[in-house]
Amino acid sequence: MATLLEKEYLEKIFQQDYEDLAGRTLRFTRVRIPGREVCLAHIITPTDESVYQNLGLHIGVHDGEDHRGESVGLMRFTPWEAVVAAADAALKAGNVEIGFMDRFCGTLIVTGRLADVTSAMESVVGFFRDELGFPVCEIHRS
């Protein structure tokens, strides 16, 4: 696709009105329309408790529980409401807990043993790819 010059772009958008708009100040607003995708799937295994605290994963922890060494799976979805189905699929696929879920931003954080988090995330990505036809990203691990 050829790149349009600004003048060509304006002429194409406004067609007959372009001559009337000449010399006026125009303001454009870009709007992001989310598609259907799994755009982040990443697993971390932090060793420092501050990571869990900064993610807010220490809230609701009972006295004596220590979640250091547990893995954290981070996922991001569009449309954002897809995170509800993802959370359900993750819980059914592995012995994980929901650390955080935001249906307004499409963020899901699951926690648990590395094998369980990996299994849950693989299941979620597979479900969205194979059953729902979403474009998905690779699962990365650090």
C-alpha cells in the first residue's frame, strides 16, 4: 500500500468538503479499537517478596503463608471481557489461583507452582487459538 501525503489523505477523507476546509485548523483524534487477541502471555518466578507485594499479590495472604518461589503468569486479552473466559479456563486446567483479574483492561494474573501455571497458560492460549479463533502470542518465560 502506497503512503499518502497529508494533503492526499485529507482529500480522500473529506472529498467534496476539502475545498471548504482549506486553511482551517483540523484536529484528529485517534481511537483504538481492540481486536480479538491474546497479546501477552508471560511466566515469571520471582525470588524477592517485593515483586508479589508490588503486584498486590500479598493481599489476602493468611498468616504463615509464604508465596515466594511461586510462579506468576501474566496475560492480556482483547476484547477485555475475554479475561473472564480465560480465568475460567485457567482454573480448570491447573491448580492455580487468580492473583488479579481486570475485565476493564483485559489483564489476568495467575499464581501457583511453575508446572501448574505453565499448564494453565498453555490451556488458555490453546483454547483461545483453537476454539475461539483468536490470534495468540507465544508464551514466554523468564
